[in-house]
Amino acid sequence: MIMNRVGIIIIFILFSFILKAQSGYIKVSGGKIIEGDFFKSKEYVLKNFTSASVKFLNGEVYEAKININVLSQTLRFIGPEGDTLSALNEKMIASVSSGKLLFYKINNQYVQVIDTDGETSLVLARYLNTGSEKITGAYGGTTDAASIQKVDVLNYDNKIEKITSEATLFFNYRENMFLLNRGKLFPFAKRSLQKFYPKQKAFIEEYYANNNIQQDNREEIISFFTQVLLKNR
């Protein structure tokens, strides 16, 4: 009974902090999306492939023109022949930075740093999932590996690209805000904030008592976190 209650609480926490969620269907033909503008707009984090620094867990840093695929949670590169490729050593990637943008790889998930005090960060996680609704035709084969700027890459095993005929696929997209501390993600909640900012416990308590924090309002969450950081200096 206790375990069931714990499970319900965990599920509630996970879904309480969803900033944005949308689901629907896309139509695929010959390995390309022919219907599904929203899906295509969320498939990558950046609007365009951008020059960035990729830092690995062993401390090595490489420069490359990349984007982050939300569906596969992998870095994507443009190959010599214009193909979209992903890193063979994806599990060794620690972070990606480009200008003011910073992403950490946490539990095979890329999270974007929105604000930080250097120890605790407010981060945004994006999720995009697909499942087959009705598929006709077969899946294709694999392609050879390539190399770009000392980073080994290969064609990502993309379900969509492998559909050789037609399919209608269900998709789900959502965004979540978390607190990142020492490589671990925590829900953006009063308890977590007070844990990492004990000196501001009273302020955080008062803020939650006087404000109805809307978890789907990114600006409100960012503003509140910024206030906590300013008071904690």
C-alpha cells in the first residue's frame, strides 16, 4: 500500500513540472515527413546547425558544426555528402556550448542551462517520442561510418528515415524544468529549492504561499529562480 502511494506521488511530481506538452500524428513517406509541421519544428533544439565546442568526459574538446536531435538525444553533424550524422562516442560527451548556450548530457538526456550560480542550475529538458500507429512497407538497411573533425560519426538508426513506404506515426513532445546539482536532476519545487538554498528558506516559503506558480509558465519559473539567486549572493 505504501509503495503504491509512493508511486502515485512520483508520477504526480513528474507530470506537475511539464512546461509544455503536445501530441499528435505525422505522416511519413519514403523516409521523409510529409505532414507534421509541429513535429519538424521540435525535432532539433536549434533552428540551424551551429558552430559549437563539444567537451568529452576525458577533458578533450572539439569544435564542430552541430545540432541536437530531440528525438534521439544525440548530437548531429553534417557529413561530407550532406548527410546528417551522429557521434559514435555519444556516451562520452559531457557538454556542448555555443555562445551563451550551454547544454549538459545528464543520463543520456541533453538539458539546456537557463540560469546558474555555478553550483545549482535551472535547466530545460526537451522530450520527443514516436510510436507506430499504422505502417506499410519495410525498413531499410544501414550505412557506412564517416569522420568529421576527429569526431567519429555514423548515420543514426532513424526509424523515420528507414520507412521505405508510408506510415502514420504517433508523437509526443514535452518540456520540463529541473534543478541540476552535482550531475543530478531534481524537480523544480519548494523542497528542492530550500535544500540547495537553505539561507533563503523563509523567502521561498513566503513566495510559494503568496504566489500561484504555474508550472507551464517558463518566464515565471525563471523569474522566481533569478530572485532566489539574487537574494542568495
